[in-house]
Amino acid sequence: MRHLIDIMDLSVEELDEMIAVAKDIIDNPEKYAHKCDGMKLATLFFEPSTRTRLSFEAAMYELGGNVLGFSEAQSSSAAKGESVSDTIRTVGCYADIIAMRHPKEGAPVVGTRRSTVPVINAGDGGHNHPTQTLTDLLTISREKGRLNNLTIGLCGDLKFGRTVHSLISAMSRYDNVKFVLISPEELKVPEYLKEEVIIRNGLECEETTDLEKVMPELDILYMTRVQRERFFNEQDYLRLKDSYILTPEKLETAKEDLSILHPLPRVNEISVEVDDDPRAVYFKQVLNGKFIRMALILKLLNK
Ligand code: CP
């Protein structure tokens, strides 16, 4: 039985295979419409979500399966003190596969220890978000036609941004990828990630606070939200929240074939005027999230 806790649980060959399956689902949805007939996905969301939970649910319905679950901890027995481990063990009696989001880093790993069914980490605190990374990889692959030979700018909250951490780990395994890390000093990529992924693998990397300076270099611009829920101090959040706001003017020096991604939700960091720019692909990215989660469900259920 396989779980997905960290994007590094999947080999590059498996990533490429899942991207290929997702593309086949897009081209031939009828082939997949009954693959999960009679099966159930449980979505256990102890933290808010729109895209991840609903795309998982849409994915399972489109595979012919059904869905059960909860969307807030307060409506589950976690509110009475039940452990994550007991919750997962219980839900495994009702469902064939579980997708869970939890505010505590490492909670999905704890959930796997006594689980009788595959568990998917749908985001754990500021740690990892592997299915967002699968979504990002499918989007980059569809937009650019490759996952190598790319300069990727990651901008915003690189400290708490779990989607950033997972994406750096995943992209570090493809050839000739350069990272440009754009953040305020206080929200830089954690040292452990720099040392264990970027430095250890000898990857090219530039750190800056200046988005406009590096804009002309970028093939991908991955914008992120400064996450209020991760700050201990409201003053710090208010000071940093509008550090970067992408506008049409700031894109004037960007490449014509730049792709602008954002895991969403957005608050202020991309002005709505940018949405009409053909380089803005973040709503295509939302749709890709459903297709790649269909591919993931199939893989973990051996379908
Ligand atoms: N990208 C993402 O994880 O969005 P949600 O928080 O809406 O699931």
C-alpha cells in the first residue's frame, strides 16, 4: 500500500507517468469514467480549503466513485479530542482512500501509521503540499512542453509557503533548472531546504528582494500569498502582506512566453488586471489540479 506524504515519495519516473496519465484523462475522459465504480474517497479537512478538497471530490466523482468526509475539525470528533491516528483508522473502515489536510506539520505521517488505506497529504501546516506540486508540474509541462531547462522565480512567502517547499524539491530533480527566490528578508526559504535540496544538489539559485530586477530572466513566475494564518504576530503580517503586487506594468519587461502560476487563493499579490494577460495560467492550474488528482487516485488504488 502506497501513501503520498511528500512529493519525494514519488520517483521522477512516477511523476512523469502521472503527468502522462493526467494528459490522457484530459484527452479521453470516457476511458476513465468507471475506473473507480463502487469506491469511496474520504476528504478529511481539519483546515480550510476550496481547490484541494473540491478538486479531490470532483476527481473521484469523475472516476465513477463516491465521496464522504468533513471540511472542518469542529464538525468531527477531533473537537472531542480524538487523535489523528484514531480518526484515520476509523475512516479506513468506511473509505478506500483518504485525502487529509491538517494545520500541524507531520500529522499525515502520524495518520499513516495505523491506516488500512492509502493516505494523501493535502497540506500539512507550513510543511508540504505534494498534490499542489503535482498540479504545478502538470501545468508547467502543459504550458512549456518540458520540466527541464527552466528559470523559475518563486515570489512572496517562501518561508511558510508549503507549495513552494514541495515545488523546489520536485523541480530540483529535473535538469538545468535555475531557482530565483524573491522574498522579503523575513520570509526567505528555510535554511534546511536550501542546504538539503539546493546546495546539496549543486543547483543554480539566486536570492533577491527585487522582483522587477529579475523579471526578464524568468520562464515561470510562481506567485504566493503571504499567509496570515502562519504568523504569530499580526503587526508582522500587516507589514509584509503587500511586499509584492504583480501588475501589468511590472510585466512589461517579462518574456513573451512567461507562465504566471499561483497556487491560489490570492489576496492582493496579483492584481485582477493581470488575469487577462495570456501569460496568467493560474485558473488553468486550478483545472489541472482535478486531472492530476484523478491520476493520483488511480495510482494509489492500483487502477
Ligand atoms: N492551492 C490550495 O491549496 O488551495 P486551497 O487552500 O483552496 O485548497
